[in-house]
Amino acid sequence: MDPEKTEPSVLDYLKARLTPWKGPAPEIPPLPEDETAPIPSVHIEDKVETGTRVLPAARWMDRIGALSLLGVIGFAMIAQVMIEPVRRNWKAALVLYVVALALLLFFLWKRTWKLPELPQATEKVYSFDILRVPLYIGLVLVLVTFLLFTGGTYNFINLLGWILTFVAITVAVWQPGETSPSLWQRFWAWIRHPEWKLSIKPWHVLVLAVLILMVFFRFYRLDQVPGEMFSDHAEKLLDVSDLMNGQYKVFFDRNTGREDFQFYLTAAVANLFGTGLTFMSLKLGTALAGLFTLPYIYRLGKEIGSRWVGLFALFLAGVAYWPNVISRVGLRFPLYPLFAAPMLFYLIRGLRRSDRNDFLKAGIALGLALHGYSPSRLLPLVVLVAVGIYLLHRQSQGKRIGVLWALVVLVLVSVVVFLPLLRYWSQNPDIFGFRAFSRLATTERAYPGPVGLIFLENLGKSLIMPFWDNNNIWVHSVTGRPALDVITAALYFIGLVLVIVRYIRKRDWVDLFLLVSIPLLMLPSILSLAFPEENPSLNRSGAAYIPIFIIAAIGLESLLASLWARVTSPGGRIAIVGLAAALLGNSANLNYDLVFHKYDEQFMAGAWNTSQIGGVIRGFAESTGDPDHAYVIPYPYWVDTRLVGINAGYPLKDYALWADQLETTLEIDTPKLFIVNPEDQAALEKLRQLYPQAREFLYDSGRDGKDFLIYSIP
């Protein structure tokens, strides 16, 4: 007998219902028409009285069922509220999260909660054909270009060699016809079309509205939030100055060393927008980096979920204070997720679609990432783990050799893009690795305890960071609070449970990798073994927000889909849309407060007001004096005098004049200006002795502890 035509027995049906984790129950085929007896119509006589209206019991059951689903998000949000800094009742929060978990698992067991489906992967096999001549040329050029970068600087010859190497390798391994037309290709096809047709769909309007909101969150009050620089910014701007003066370095070794991407980006921004060597140039560059990360979060969410998952992830990541703060501070932090996002997208899509070209693109993103922010040096490990997880699952059957070949392509392309820094690394391993090893190893100080225990503690703190505490580093976080807002944290919790359950049921490698990628992308923070107090950190864990917000989006999409399936009335479905708008709108509002109020206030309370001191000197130079005869007398743990020069409009001038050098100013017969810390009584006494005729007054900064004395000599 053909097994496909065998009807399931009642026993088969009962066994399937009692073991839902093994799959859905078999369908009972209908009886033939000649054997079907007429079924009498059944009217529900039982009614429920609701004031003046009478509703069928079935409709009430649907509404009760929908409301019970809301209990999951409700209990999770209340639990997260209990963790907020003003309460910090972790025991109550734990109980409430357990209740939310129990409800969610019950609904999944009863199949009243819609478990999201992974999109179908392609069954295409890999192609092994390559163009050998370009490959051989490219491999020769790899060696030649590697040697051309011996000097550690970019010049016309080694840049040309680098470009030719990349072109040769790309031509050799590119698979023609493998990928769909790019956005650029589709744009030009539209331009060349004889009849221009522009169709705007509601979905496009929705996506555009979300993107506008994302731009708002990235650039609103960028000149004010944050409002001050600290010493790291001075180092960055000095490096940018070196670059703009013709020092085209591959690696900038000032201040323990930095990769090159931010400096070239800042120089380009300064020239393009005319902002010069300023804090704004740094912030514009990093804000753009944060913004350009978001489209790949959308694409990745769409690839492993749906367009709604992509849109929700785009929204949540766009308004969240975590990516916004690290994008605004003007340091290299957003470069980690900027390149990790496309790398993850192309890697996952390449594995799901057996597309070698996606591996090539992932290699480009990986190579660029290694030019960005030092935590990106752990991204090769993420690639290897992703491929390893894929190879261990049934989805890789018949494709394993092809995957390994595609991995070779990824590695080769990433090495080519990384080539200038690879050469520098080979010549200067100590300088190149100093910053990373100072945290990982005992370069600067001994481990404060057993290494294994420190690692486990760091791991635990990082994993609970979205729900609990992102540390006390005021520069790039809102201290002492969870990394996520209340609503996003609750959605993330739901999404985590759903992904885990889906993996248990479906055994799809994507789900396991999505979960594993979070601690992997947090490793740069977790591996701060010599300085465990620096863990967790939003900046070194920056790329982890990519899977975190996608998982949160999965939670939201699944919640709404489950409600949508339970409620069929127009009014009920309007309420579901309203619920989605309320959740997203309140998330945006909470994060607006976190970024533009709490973070702003916290940052300005911690940062020294070099902009005000610089403004005083600039006013002096433009009125009665000149920029060369204004001075700031240094005092322990006070302002960085290089920042004063930058804010005054003289970015290469350090306004420091030590107290023991004050006598040298007596010979200057022009107006002079001295800025003094009010607590520096020794410097004040000396100034009063040297310049008894001077005018002295206190500058009211409007901020506690930030006033300073102005000592003016006419």
C-alpha cells in the first residue's frame, strides 16, 4: 500500500495531539459525498449579558483568549518595570518573568500563540567554477601589494596595487547571474525605462516614515547632545589633523593606537560639510555610521523573519538609546555594528541561499570592519562559528563542500581588504595589539582574581545587560540601568523564548546561531579580564544589538500575529493596530527621554566645560586680545587644555601654562587672559602677586562645580 495514501487512524491523531512538539496532528480526510450525512445546524443559545448588548459566547471566548495572550507582554513589562533603577526589586521581577514564561509556554503548547516561521531556504547547490587567470594574477598581486605597504602609509602606488588586487580576486570568484539585481542596477534600469512609472505602495510610505524617524533620532540636537568633548576626542582630532596635513597613515599610533577608518571618514565629513577640526565633524561621521547600520538590520530581519520583523527591528534599533548614544559620542564605537550588520546579513543569506556572491560581500564587510573599531577583530570567530553551526545541521546536507569553498572565498576577500593593516600588523605586532591585549592580558595590570571566574562573571553580566545593568560608564551609557527600555526588553524576552522553542521544534541552524551570536558579539566586552569593571559596556558590545533587536522584533511580530488570528472583527483588529502603535510609540518616547534628557544631563554633569572656556578665549581674541596670549593654568583632574584650543577655534594650540611658568608672561606687553580653577589657591596667589592691577571675576557656568575664574590683565 502506498504510505502517502494511507489514512491516519484515530490512534495516530490522538498521539499527535498529546505530543505537539513532534509536529501537527494529521488531517482527517472528509468522507465521500455519497457517505456524508447532512449535519444539522447548531445555534449557540448560550448568551452573555453585557449591559444592553448581547454577544455570542464564542465571540467572548475569542476576546478572552486574545486578552489572555496580552498577559504575557503585560507580566513581562511589569517585571521589567520592577528592574528599573528607581525600584530594583529583582525578586519580584523574577517572579513576574516566570509567570510570563509559564503563560507563553502554555499558549505555545496549546498552539494559541502563533510560533513565527522561518522563510524557506533555497535548495540550490554551490558552483565551483572560477576564473583561474584573474585568480593567479590576484594572488601574485596580494604578495606584491603586501610588500608595497611596508612603510605603513597610503600612496598612489600601493593604493593602485590594492585596488587591482581586489578587482582581480573579485572577478575570479564572482558568480555571474547568482544574485538578483542590486538596488543601483534597478535604479538605472528605471532611469532608462522609456516610460517612467512611479508607484507608491502603503508599505513604502510606512518604511519611509520609519526611516524619517530614524534620521530624527540620529541627528536631532546633534550639536548639543553630547555637548562636550573629553580627552579621547582631542586625540582623534589631532590624528585627523595629521591626515589633513598629508600623513596618510594605515594605523594611527597616537594614544595606544587606532585603526584608520574613522580618521578618513571624519576628514571627508569635515571637507564635505565645512565643519573643520571640530567635535561636530566627529559626531557627524559616527551618526552617519549609526544610521547606515539600520538598513541591514531591516534586511536581516526580513531574511530570517518577514518584512514586518525587518520593519519592527528597524524601528526598535532606530529609536533605542543604546545605538543612538554610541553613534552620537563621536568615537569609533558605531563602526563595530556598521560593518557587522552587512557581514551577518550576507553570511546568513549566503548560507541559506547557497550564494557564493553573498560570501564575497560578507568578506568585504569583514575586511572593512577590521579597519574600523578594534572589537571587530573577533568577527572572524563569529564567521567560523556560524559556518560550523550550519555544517552540524541537516540543512547543510549535500552542500558542505560548497560551503567550505565559499568560506575560502570569504576569507580571501577579507584578507585582501584588510591587506594594508595586515602588513602593519606583521611589522608592528606590539603596537597593533596593545589596546586589545591590555584588557585581555596582563599588559597593564595583573588579573584581579581567577581568570576563569572573571570570564564567567563577565559573561553573566553581559548576557543580562539588556534587562539589568549596562554599567556606570557615563560617557556612552545611561548609567546603572538596563541596556533596553521596558517595552523592548519585554519583547526581547518573548522573542528569546520563541526562538528557543522554534529551534527545539524545527532544529534550524539560523535560530541557534541567532542565539549564540549575542554572547559572541559581546566577547570584546566579556574578555576585559584585566579590567572587569569595564564590563559590560555598550560600546564594545555594540554589534550585539543587531540580533537583540531582531529577536525583539520577532517577539512583537509573533504577539501581533497571534492576536490577529484570534480576533476577526474589524474593531478588534483596529485595536491590535492600536496596540502595536502604542508599544512602538511608547518605546520611542522612553528612549527619547533616555537620550535627550537623562543621558544629556548625566553627560554634562560628568564632562568638563571646555566649550565655555574656549568661548571666553575666542571672545578675548576677537576683542581686546589675541589667541596667543590667553592661558589655562592646569590643575589635577580638571580640563584637557587641548580641548580648550579646539573649542576656541585653534585646534592645534594647547592653552596650558603651568603655574611655575607664570613669570615668563611679565615680559609680554599686551592684554593677557588667564583661566584658573577656583580651587587652585597657589596659582591665584601667584597671579595676584604678579598682576595686582588685574581684573578678576568668576564665570558662572550654570553647572554645579564647573565655574572658573577669569583673570584679565588689560
